[in-house]
Amino acid sequence: MSALLEVRDLSVLYRGRGRRKDKLALDDVSVSLSAGQTLGLVGESGSGKSTLGNCVLGLVQPAKGTIAFHGRDITGASGRERLALSTQIQAVFQDPYSSFNPHRTIEQTVGETLATLSLPPSEQRARVVAMLERVGLDRSALAKFPAQFSGGQRQRISIARALLPEPRLVVCDESVSALDLSVQAQVLNLLLELQRERGVAYLFITHDLAVVRHMSTRIAVLEHGHLVEEGEASAVTEQPTQPYTRKLITASLSSDADLQQVRRATRKAMARLSTDTASRHASVGDELLLALEQQAVTEVVAQPTPRATALAHALLNAPENTADLDRLIELRAAILELAPRTSADTTPTAVLTLVEEARAKLCRALSADGQAEEFLGRYRDLATAIEAGNRERARTLVGSLDGPRDSAAEQNGDHAAVQRSQV
């Protein structure tokens, strides 16, 4: 598939004023985006992601490199050429209110993107009304002004304005970061629905990896103007290769109250390692393993689109013999691989050794007690709960892996939880 947008060796230098030094905002960055897909640009403030988006929109002129749109070099496009491109390339910004003229009605604001098409007023109004209805607003919005709408409604109007001329590319620059989480989810889902309907491509810029994973086909990670990692969205978010990407994943989940609670429990368990006696060493290992398993499940369910990929792979790759001890250990080890923060790669060696000893001991007990089949059933239920985004049920199930299977459903008040589901 040929690229709709091709950015090659792009560099941007912001000249300092007075005592301020020059800043290299982008340094030889190359990315591409195919039609109908989404490229997520992720990074902290100052990483250069918005600068790249502004270059695509023609708001910033690069020092070197090229930007090609549908095979045409638009790097140095003139104002007239950019105006012609406005029906093909649009934008949705973080604060829709600041991008609206407060003295113009919604009909005037949304309809301005059709100005270059010279449509009859009746046809233009009909198209504006149809687009507003598509984003969840009715024709009564036409005569109103931006200040008369909530933040979520204004963002819907921004989306309507951007998609009205049926562009091939929309640059979404932090387009949901200022919205409440519930409104944010609605706007993100609306963007995905419109993409499926219209085949539009998104250059989706954000600092939040959890959000961009929900939206993106591919993800590019920027740090201080450098491209540090790029790949399929699932690969970058589930198996990041760079420490900076893992840091972003951790930061994107830091505001969740449940996460803070389970992380504190893990830290307390780790703190006991330095004070426990030899006689308590095993019990501390058990406590630490259970705390990490709770954390892993909570971390993955906190994602906008939870995936039990690690559990599914373990089920597919493990031997058929359910009583096999190595199989039980492998299945249980996959739980900590659900989240980068609890994976073996990011766990200190001393802690990992203790956790592995505890895991092996608990799995031996399951096998000796003839509970392997029951464990497998709970494990499948856990994978199903994660995929459904049911945090309470998932946490209950992972906490009952070593007990009678029915207790998981009874504690959660949901007897349907014990129905086995294949991953």
C-alpha cells in the first residue's frame, strides 16, 4: 500500500531570541501514513510531536527534509496551494474554543471549510446539518455560538468542521486531552466510526500512550526531536523495545486510583524483602507474587482496550497435559507479562528469583491437590474478564487462583463468571 503521507528526514530549528539558544525541535525524523489508517505520534511535552503536525499543516517550515502528500511534495507549498489543500488536509486541535471565532455562529464556523467549493447556500447548509447530526448534534446548533456548548460538544463541532469537506487526512493534535474521561471515550469512538465510514487517515498526536493505542494502526515515539521507536500499535505498547517508551506507558497509567493502591501494595511487599528473616522468606515471596499479579491485571484493564494477549499466547503454546507442572508455571508466569511494569524484563533480579520460587511452590501445590483443571478454568475466565474490561471480576479471579473456583464467582456476586470461555 502506497503511503498517503510521507515525511522524510525532517528537521526543524527554532531560532532563539535574545539570550535564548536555538532549539532543534525535530532531527531527521521519517514517518509514513497509509490511507484509512492512523499513525499515533507520542511523546512528552517538547518532544516535537506537535511541531511535526504543524509542518504537515504548513504552519511551520522545516529546515530540511520533505513532506509528500499523495505523492506530491508539499514541503514548501505556497499559500494558494495550501488553500487548495485545505479540502484534503484538515485539523482538530486540543482547545476547540480557541480555534473558533466566538462571534460567528456554528453554521458559519463549520461551513467555512466548504468555502473553496463554491456551493449554493442551500446545499452548503444541508451538508453542514447532515455532518452535525452525524456527530450527535441537531440543526438547532446552527444559530448558536461556541460559548453555548460544553467542551465535549465543541470538540464534536470541531470534528464536524474538519470532516465536512471529506479530507483524506486529519491532524488530531491533543484533540481529547482536555476532555473528561467519559467524554474523551465518546469522542475517540466517534473518530473511529467516522474513519471506518469515510476512509480518512489520522495523524494522531498525544502524550498518552493508552489513548493512542486505542486509536492507532502504528505508533511513532518521539523524544527531544528524535524518533526513538516506531511500529505496529500492539507491538509498541505491549512489547516496547526502548526505555523511554516503557516510561511513557507507566506514566499514562499513573492517575488511576486502583493502580495507585495495588502499586503501593507491591512496594510494601518489596520493602519487606530487606527486613524479613529467613523463616519468613517464603511467605514474603508469596505475598509479593500475589501483589504483582493483582497489579498486572489492574494495569492491563486500565487500558482503553484491554487485551489478554499474554494469557492467550500461553494457552496456545502450553502442552495439552493440564497436570503438567511446567505448563502451570508457564501459564501463571504469563500473568505478569500482561503489563510492562510487572514483566520479567523490568523486575529486579533478586525480586524475580523470589517470585519464581513462590510461583513454582504454588503451582506444585495446585498439581498435588488435583486442582490443575480448576486453575485452567479460572485462568480462562480471567482472560475473558480482561478482554471485557471488567476490572472487579478480573481482580477477584486473579486473587482466587489458588482457591476453589466457585469462590471467585461468589465473591463477585456473579455466578456467570464461572462459565468457561475459550480465549
